[in-house]
Amino acid sequence: MGRPLKPIDPEKVRLLAMVQCTLEEIAAALHCSEATLIRRFASVIKEGRAEGRTSIRRKQMELAMRGNVAMLIWVGKTVLGQREMVDVREHSTVSFSPDEENRVLEAAAQEWAARQRADSGGEG
């Protein structure tokens, strides 16, 4: 027979996990070991962290839907996979001969295609 279990409130574990505390931080706050947390509260921690991420995502969407421009851009990039496309010719202060411009544009097109392949997992 082992020693008695240290009393730890599962609700405190869930709340700390919900605000995305690490195992080390939760263990320090509750005066127990990380092993104890994993052994006794793995599912509570997993659920708390998921609930916290959901709350953050909900708030981000609320801000975006209220017209917060920064959040609209962030949600567009992370949730919708949108990107900013920059036209190199508009921002360039360097003059190229037509042949040089074609080489630069071809290199940029090849780099763009390589990035697209990498982003899609090598398909295409």
C-alpha cells in the first residue's frame, strides 16, 4: 500500500491549464510534481487547454467580426490561408534592362512556385 494521494482540486488544474500554463507552472502552483499531474489529471489538463484555446479563438473571431483590422488580417492569414502578394516591380528602385528584368521575374516566379509546392506538401 502506497502513501495517500495528495489532495489536488481538479478544477484548479483545469483553470490553470485553460490559461495555457505549462506542466511545470501548474505543478509549482499546486505544490506537486509534474508526474503527479500527468498520472492523475492528464485528461483534465488536455480538456482545460482545449477550452482555453477555444476561448481565445472565439475572442479573436469576435474582434475580427467587429471590424478590428489587425485581427481581420490575422484571421485571414491563419484561418483562411490568405497571403499578402507584393508586386516586386512596384517597389523596386533599381532599373533593369529588359533581359535582366525577365531573368529577375523568372527567378521570382520559380521561387514562388517552389514555395507553393512546399506549402501544399510537395503536390503539383
